[in-house]
Amino acid sequence: MRKGKQEKPLTIIDDYSTYRDAFDLLFKYIDVENKNVWFPFYNDGLINSYNFSCNMIHNRNDFFETKVEYDYIIDNPPYSIKQKIFERCIELGKPFALLVPIDTLERQYISKLMIDKDFTIIIPYERYNFINNNCKKTMPFKTCWFCVGFGLGRQIIFN
């Protein structure tokens, strides 16, 4: 930093809504009909308009403090804290599916967290778009579904 200049704090914007097509792909493999599905990461609440065949739990609450009755956690989490989110999902002990950047697979914490888990990755053919402040955003990276506890087997699914 040069004298007299102050550095601006880095602002991380990673709270995006997800278009329905990402969830539709996941629901080809995971049956959510009549299940209580917690979508814990709110952003603008767009997901409430999707009318899935499950009982949707989607409110603006703190994921780390909230206690709800649910069967599955499914969502696109904020990527800046994804390790903490994975740890919390495992701690809760129920099936979960998180849409995360594909490079999450190479993180050391993932191999440690997923060892001996019923862990499947679903990799879409296309790169997803996301929404932030009513603007469509194409990410510079590919995302995939990390699924744990759904009985899909230990595999990677290319779709």
C-alpha cells in the first residue's frame, strides 16, 4: 500500500439466487415429493416461486443458529463460507445437496469430510447462470451438486 492511500476492504458478493433448471437437474436423481426440504440460503427468496413437489422451508434465518424439522437440505450456499456450511450439514446428520464450484472437489477439507460418506457429485453439462440484485450473472466457473446421504452411491454423475 502506498503512503496516504487507504486500501478498500474486499467485499465478497456470493449471495445469489439459483434458476430453477439447476434444481430440476438435481430432482432427476433425488425424489423430494412430500419431503420437508430446507433451502436455508435466502438471498431474495426467488426459490419460493418454484412450486416444487416438496414442503419447502425457505425463510430468512441464520443457517448456523436455526433449528427446523426437515428431511433434506438443498441449496446454493454462499461460497465464501462453504467449508463451514459443509461441516454444519454433516454435523446435522441428514441428507444434503449443495451447489458449489467444481473446484471445491480439490479442497483438502472435502476429502476429509467426505471420507466414508455416501457422496455423489452431479456435474451438469452446462454452466449455470445465477441472479443477484435482479441481474443475471454467468459465473466464470462451473458448478456441480455435492450430494451426501441420498443413497445414490459413491460416484460422479455427468449429466
